[in-house]
Amino acid sequence: MLASRKIGKAPGPNGDFAALKDLLDPHLRALREYLDGQAERFEPEIRDLVRYCLTSGGKRIRASLVFLGGWRDAGLVSEDHIRAAAVVELVHLATLIHDDILDSAATRHNRPTAARAYGPHTAVLLGDAIFSQAVHLSTRFPTTEVCHRVSLATRRVCVGEITQTLRSEKDRFDLEDYWRVVDLKTAELFAVSAFLGAKLADYPEEFAEAAGAFGRHLGVAYQVYDDLVDFFGREEKAGKTLGTDLDSGRLTLPLLLLQAKLGSNSEECSGGTDGPDGKRVRAEQMLHHGVFQEVVDWVHSEIEQAEKVLRPYREFPPASRLAQVSELLKGQMAALEADNAARVTT
């Protein structure tokens, strides 16, 4: 294992969002510095493009899972964990670049997407280059398991996108397909992040696997929440283009549940569904038919399963730290519900 360094002071394990932010601040600051240095590793022709993508911000949830999954002591920042967090962030960043091309999204993190800034042809190759750098970094560990897990996760993320595209084009995308795609596209990288955090901190294999299972359930919950935000969130708050699922014809959980409620031949199912008006119509239908609350319940169910996985391992410091992330998602869900409370009652 590589050297660690002591930085900062940690708040209690049951703090709010501000406490979690304070807890992770030294780790994420070290990660930012490391990623800034990675831009210089690219060829001169694309360094500015890479910097543009690396400085776009984001919640760094996957990186946080690496750090929290390997938690041992307040403010202890491991060089191995910094590098592993950088690997998963680069993989995630590359997938976002590609997703924004497929969705024709204009903004991401309150700024133009790479596709909008540089064009889709350049953006797809830029995403490939960033993917490649992530895999390159994953080879720089004393164990091959990091490279093995990351390369497998990267492949599975791509398979998820392909599966979603092919099944949707054949008009046979159902709930089983949806859960499979979510597991591949989102949950896989969450699981790998938490697993690697615990593994690189030399925790027992069974706990590392449990941390990975926690991450998988959390990833599912987070994706379902994100699908709901696409209809009920506010762009200025989300920091990205919303309504892309509907515009691109992508069937997410809210749309699949609504489809089942309406039936293919109902009057409500027909009518304009493009652009802002289509998003408003579908959102109102989801509220009217109870789909909003049904999806909220799905999110809470996955969070509960995530927390249940960790209960046998309460003696390990990462267990309570990882649980803070699920608490944060609960808070985000509560805020979304509060934002839409007035619409639900009308």
C-alpha cells in the first residue's frame, strides 16, 4: 500500500450534508489536485479540452464512496484511494460525455456539455481518451484487481447503454430491461467504488463485498431518483438539461409505470409529448395516477436494502460513513417531495 497523510478534522458520523462535505473536503481537495495533474498527462492537442471536462464539477459521489468505503481515521487520506477515486471519476466522466451526445443535452453542471462546446465528433473521441487514461491509471497498483474490476465495470457500463438503445429501438423495453440497464450503467460503478475503497484499506473480503453490495443498491436508488428529477426537478437546481429521457424516447421507471397505468390505447397516452409541454403533461399524469409516489417508494426501498447490507458490519468504521451517503439521498428525496407537494395536492 502507498503512503497516507493526515489532513483536517472529521465531524461526527451522523451529521448532515454540511458535515459530510466537511468530512470529505480534504479527500476531494486531494482528488482535484490529482485530476488537475492528469490533464498534463494527455497530449498537448487535447489538454484544454480535458481540463474543460475535469473542471466541470459534479457531486463526486463515486469518488466519495471510494474514500468512505476505505475509511479508517479522521482526515487520513491514502494515496491509493486518491488514485482509485480518480480512476472511477474518469470512467464516470467519459460516460457522461457519451451520454450527453446520445441525449443531445446542452448543459451539464450549469455549463455547455463537451458535445455542445466542441461538437459531437470531437466529444466522442474525447470520452474515449478519458476512458483510456482511467484504465491506464488502474494498472498502476500493486494488485491487478483494481484494473480487473475497473475494466470489467467499464465494459458493463457500455453494455448497459447498448442494451438500452437496442431494446428501445425494437420497441420492447420493459421493466426487466430497465432494471438490467440500471444495474449495468449506474449501479456497477457505484459498487466498484465502494468495494475498491474497502479493499484498498485492507478490510476483510466479506466486508469489501458488503460495501460493494451497498454501493450497488445505492446506485440503483440514485438512478431512480435521477429519473424522477428528469420530470419533477428544476434545471437551475439540477445543473443539467432535464426532460432528455422523454425527448430521446428513453423509457425510465416513471415512464414505464405511467405506461402501464394508461394503457397503449387510452386518450391520455396519446397527444403531444415533445419538449417542455410534453414533460409537463407527463409529470401531471404521473402525479394524477400515483406514479410519483410509487417511484419515491422504490427509491426508499433500495436505500433500505443498501443500509441493511451494512448492519452486520457496524464495527467497521466505513459502515457508518457509507450510511451518511444514503442519508444524503434521503434528504434529496425529501427536498424533491417538498418541491412537488403543492402539485401533488392539486
